[in-house]
Amino acid sequence: MSRLVYNNEHYALQRSFGVKELNDLLEKAMERGPEFKTKQSFAPSGLGYSGSCPRYWYYAFNGVEFTYDTAATAMANMNAGSDAGVRLANVLEKAGILVEAEQEVNTIESDEFPPIRGYIDAVVNWKDEEVLVEIKTCKSSTWNQRATSNSVPTYQLAQLLVYMYVTGHDKGFFMTENKDTHELFILPVKMTDENKQLVEDIFEWMRTVKKNADEGELPKRPFNKSSMNCKRCPVREVCWDGWTRGSVNGTDPNPGVVNLPVLELPSGR
């Protein structure tokens, strides 16, 4: 298990000072407790992992207790990413090109789009045109791979494309910061016919999943309990409650009724 505070316990002063106790206190402060939620919309930022699972959305749209098993170091990493977004938006403002930071996108009441709610990191005026900006951070090895291949993960690309489609923008870009060196990798994105089709396929999946959540029955699980999708899922405890392994003596009180597809995003985009 990852600990937040590095502790040289073999030094007497570390022990007498209470470094371990301070670690426990800080980790407790960073815990994210369980909470009951009823989702009203899809989040473009969550299209990877559990966000690609129709069973997750069935629970989320009908109300369920979300539980989080996130280490303090992982929470710190997520918070650092959010802080970087604010800091880099301030840089865009100082550069004189920021139009708006944290612009909300909300289609919950729309008849044209499936229910979506999220925030565009920044909108800038670049070469006399409004362009959407998605800000990301990653470690050096990942940053180097993305910069060399001139790409970002498809689930991140899908997030920006959804925002571009809904807001009617043809151009956007990723601003990805290297956490170690603070170098920036800029990846321009255009709403090509191929990208437009990707968004429309995502919307069709969303409509199918939302309609089933509103009117249908519990979907069957598309993933194994040991899969990364399930390990990171905040409704894992409810989804697998009562399940035990075994072809003869195994139990599963909630196997699900309907088969719905997982959101499949193309690789190598």
C-alpha cells in the first residue's frame, strides 16, 4: 500500500516526532468517503474504465452508493492535475488569448444531444478563431511517448471531441504538461468526418444506455471482477454484492438480464 509520508522509522527522532502518526492523520484528511448519488448525465471525462460500462450507468442513473478506494498519493496526484489546469489557464490569460476558463457544457435538458455535463478547461482566441483547450498532465515516460507519437489516449480525445461537437467548434487542442520538466506538448485536433462519426457513435451508445437505465432492466456484467474496469469502479461493491466464485457452488444474486455493449473506442487515434 502506498503511504503519503516517507518515514525513516529507523531514526529515533522520526519515531519520537511521530511521523507515522502525522502520515495517518494526513491520509485520513484526504480520504473520500462513501456517498449516495443519482447521476443526471454522462461525464465526457469519464468515458474510460467504469464510464464505458452500461451496468455502471444503470446503477448511477437509478441511484447508488459510490465508494472510493483511492490511495492518498493517487488523490494527491488527481488534485495536482486539477491545480495544473488552473495554473495553465492563468498562463493563457496572461498571454492574452483566454476567452473563458472552466466553461460548463450541459445538455441535460436538450432534445438534440444525450444528457452530458462537464467543463471545458479553457476556450482561447487563436488566430481570430475560438478554440477549445483540454489540459492534461502526465509523468515523463508517458509524456515522451505521447509527444513522440503525436497522440493522446482515445478516451481523452473523445472527451475533447464531444465538447467540440456539442459547442459547434471545429478546432481544439490538448495542452499536456510533463509533471517532471513542465514542458508542454500541444496536439491540435480538428473535427474531421472521422471524428464526427466517432462522436455520433458515442452519442448513440449513450442514448441506448440511458434509455435502458430509465425503462429497462439491469445489464449483465461485461467485465470480470479482477479487470481494471471493475477494480477502479466506484459502484463495485453494489455490483458484485453477494457474488461468489464457482461453477457448482458459486452464487450471483444479481447477474443482470440484458446484454448491452461496452463503449468501444478505437485505438491508435
